[in-house]
Amino acid sequence: MFQVLSASWSLLLGMMLLQVGNGLQGTLLGVRGGLEGFSTWEMSIVMSAYFVGFLGGSRMAPGMIRRVGHVRVFAALASFISAVLVLYATWANPWVWAFLRVVIGFCFSGVYVTAESWLNNAATNDTRGKSLSLYMIVQMVGIIAAQGLLLVADPAGFILFVIPSVLVSISFAPILLSISPTPAFETSRPMSLRELYHVSPLGVVGMFLLGSVFSAQFGMGAVYGAEAGLSLAQISLFVASFYVGATVMQYPLGWFSDRMDRRVLIFAVALLGGIGAALAMVGGGVFALLLAAAFVIGGASNPLYSLLIAYTNDFVDTENMAAVSGGLVFVNGLGAIAGPVITGWCMGIFGPPGYFLFLGLLLLATAGYAAWRMTQRASPGVDETGGFTPVTMSTSPLGVELAFEEDAEEHENAAES
């Protein structure tokens, strides 16, 4: 672990600060939108716009990097992020915010592609798994810490928009001043959806549904809190609970993943998340129960992303890993675009409980589809499957490809042992 830190500390520090900025702006906009009188529908469009930009960035950033290099792309995109974070407060209009969210989503996606290629270059075959784990941890720590910053100033003012802008500006200094060499960069075109579905139907359907779950958590959690009448401190704790659950549950579920039929585990975890959402609908008036439900939903949905990657990897040849990883991220992005819009529609009809109704239906649908797929084909034996590498849902196609490679390498090492 010390070897990983010594090789990548500047990148990991920079990414943590970036995630603090990203996590704070997502929650802050949900709160500020309520203060500005934006409707739930308008806020759902604003939140969905981020994932439109993110999906576009994941497709276009590799070409930008090949043309002008990692350093220029990283510096340019991070500068745009810093500027947009300040612009939110200067023009409180939902359509302006939606445009800015497209821009910032595009920029964050490109930054992730750049950072993950640097991470891969700094890692060796022996340290790649630890590097990816640390990368996930610092991202989660950054988002969780961001929720605490929500309490340092009035969300109706300007300061909370300046803080993430400053943090983002600081974040790329250690990376750009690092002596780490610029890595080579190669990408492959993602598979068509038809080909990807043939490889892993559960992987495709699960990724689409989880994209909507993640975007509802990341984009609409604060909107739900404002609509439900939670205080600023309660909204901060509520949103943080999703990511605490995600961080805590990754590794225990990963341990089970390497020792049982992954479809059974996917079914059980998705069902648990759906039950958590149902409990929140029934007892959402009790704040402690609301926190517990958020912990369970986050602890189910985020590890499911890694589980679906590991499961899909069991059916992928080495030469197709890059194409499959790009396809999975694309499918997840399509689901993420739809998530906030449908969540806003549900909340418009059913009120704040519609937030958990949507999350619960998606997770139960994932569980149901996993159960059905268990009747359609046999699963590889435990000794024939790859390993489990924790990955966050904000990871770029390159990061998912690295997880594929790490899973396959763990399987080869286990087979040799």
C-alpha cells in the first residue's frame, strides 16, 4: 500500500479534492434550487443534464487526449469546472443551470479519463488492484466530506459556490506539478448494444437500471431532502449516508462475490436495497430510519455496479475487455440521464415518497431480472470466475477496463495457486 501511495499520492490527493467539489455542488444545487423556488421537475432537468455531459465527455475525451495530451486536457477541463462552480451563483435560472451542468459533467468525465490513465501508468500488475481500491476510497471520502462543508455557510449566499471552486483549482496543482511521466493513451470502440447484450444480458440490464439509481442518489437526494422539509444538517447527513454505505459494503460483498454464484448475490443485494427503499417510504418521517434506509440503498446499489462488472467479466475474452467496458459505461450513462427526470416525475405525482418509490422499483426490477436470468443459463463455477475489484459509478470506461484486467489477473493468480 505504501508503494501505491508513494507512486500516486499527488493524483489521489487531487482526485479527492475534485470529488469534494463535485459532491458539494451536487447537494448544494438541490438545496439552493428549493430556495430559489425551482419546481421539482425543473430540478430534475438540471440534475439530469450533468449525466448528459458526462456521457458525452466519456466518448470525446479520449480523442482530445490523443490530440493535445493529458496535461493540457486535464488543466483545461479542471479550469472550466472551477469557473462553472462560481457561475451557478451569478445566474439562478434552471435552464442556465442545466447548461452549466452539461458543461461540468463533460469536464468531470474527461478529468476521470485522464486521471485513470495516469493511475494505470503509475501502477504495476502487482499494485493495480490496490491502486483502484485507493482511488475508490478517496473518491468516496471526498464526496462524504463535501456534505459536511454544506454547513459552513448559508446556501442562499455565494460562499458555498466559491469553496468548491477553490478546492478544484487547488486539486490539479499536485497532479500537474508531479514528476510522473505522461502515459501513452489508447482506446477501443465500445461494442454495439446488441453484441454487449449477447455477452451478458444481466450486465446490460443491470447497468442501465443502476445508472438511474445512482443519478437519483447523486442528483436528487438533496432535492428530496428539501421537499421533505429536512434541515440543512439533516440533508447533509442523509446524502452522506448513501456514500458511507457504499464504502462500507464494497469489501464484504466483494468477499462473498468470489465465493458464490454472483447472480445469487446480485439478486440478494438488489432485493435488500429495494426493501430499504420500501422502509423509507413507510417510515420516512423518522429521521433515524431515513438514514438507515439511505445507508442500505447506497450499500446495495454502488457495490452492485462492481458486482455486475465482475459478473460480465466472467464471459469476456481478454481482447474484448476494452470494448465491453466502454459499452457498459455507455449503457450506465443512458440510465443515469433518465434517472433524475423520472424521479422528478414520481415526486411530482406522489410527493417526496416518490423518490424512494422509484429507487425501490429499480432495485426490485434488478433483483427480479437476476432471478430470471438464473433460469436461462448456467453460471461459471466459482473456480472459473475472475476476482472482484471495487469500482465507483463515476468511473470512466478506462477505469472499468482496468477493473476488468485486475479481475482477470486475480483469477489467473488463483488458478496458478
